[in-house]
Amino acid sequence: MKIDFTILLFVTIWLFPSVTLASNLFIYISPTGERVVTDRPINLDGYELEQNALDARSAGQSLRYQDNQQNRNLIERYINNAAYLYDMDSALIKAVIRQESGFQIDARSVKGAMGLMQLMPDTARQYRVRNILDPKENIYAGTQHLRYLLGRYNELPLALAAYNAGEGAVARYQGIPPFRETQDYVQKVMRWYQEYRGNDG
């Protein structure tokens, strides 16, 4: 019998929220291309691990926002709305997202940053984010933070350096920190920014 694992996940969340919210869930791609959610590893030929160490909320978010044209349009709308609300250039928001996550909604870094704009948990709390992997919340909070940094430094490269390495590092080195990662980050975001501005123009 074929089981719709997406439906099973949400039914389980509804019936047993206290259990599933603490679960360690896996998402696999089956041999037929379907996405399978399970609470244990699958050791069968043809099953490819896509994500692991997910709670039910994160797994549901990942299933909801699959990469398709409809969801790409939705992300585009969130970016444009955030740009309007916080007086930012949508091209800059896109450039940061491209460098931070490659537009992967459930991206996670080894340092703990999450989502499209790779928010750290402390930053998410600062902007009262409830679900850090929710694209709308993530984009809005990331844009707010970028707006704050631009206001503080009044120079885009410095604001980008602070977004990547933190305000403390920028203060300590009185400019863009001499970290290869941060210097590459600033250069790449500036390049993407010019590219998106040209496309939008």
C-alpha cells in the first residue's frame, strides 16, 4: 500500500504535537522521486538522504516550500514587500540571499545560521522571529537587520561585513575584517547586487 508521507507527517503533528516536535526527522528522495519523511534512517537501495536532524515544524516547512515556480514567485513577493517596508533595494536583498543560502529556504550553516538570509538565533530573537525557517519571517528580519547595519555604518561594504562577521569584528578591525571569508563575501554580494540591479533596470 502506498502511503502519502507528507499527509502522514501533518496528521502526526496534529495528533501528537508533544512527541513530533521533539523528533529527529529525516527526508529522503525515493527511487521514484517522491519525498519521504521518516523518524529513522532508510537503508534501502535508491533512497537518497536530502535532510536530517529536523523537527516536525522544519520538516513541514521544507515540504511546503519545494523549489517550484509558484514558491519562487512567493519568495520574490516577500523580497519586494520587505524592500518597500524597510526602504531597501530589492536587488540588494536578493544579492544577500544568493550569497547566504543560494535561495535554499531551509539552509543551515555549521555555525547555526538558518534560512534564506542565514539568521543566527540571537538575531532572529532580536526581531521577534517565531519560525526562523519561514521565508517571510526570515526575509523580513534579515532585511530589517541589514537596514539597521546600513544606518549604523552608512557604507554598504561595511554593513555587509558586519552582516557576515558581526559588528564586533568590524569594530575590532575598524573596517572590513581581514578574514578571507568576509572579504570574499563582501565582494560577491556587491557583484550579485550589481547584476540584479542591471536585471531589474
